Amino acid sequence: MGTSKFYMTDYLNSNEMTAEYLNTVLGYGNNANIINAIGHIAKAI
């Protein structure tokens, strides 16, 4: 049984999911997490 890669951008398919993701990272993440999240959002758009 194989595994597949996880791409956050696959799950940022609506404004609501994007906003929830960003709010969660802003609430619990550090500066590096926030920068990564912004990159994920930019790729998803």
C-alpha cells in the first residue's frame, strides 16, 4: 500500500476554506508558518 503526497493547495478550493486556514495559522503559528500559509494561498489562487 502506497501513500500519496499531501498538498495543502488541494484543500484551499473556496474562500471559506482559505479564510479558515489563514485564521488557524495566525492563531497558532509562528512567523515561518504564516509565511508558508501565504505561499500556499498564493499557489491555490
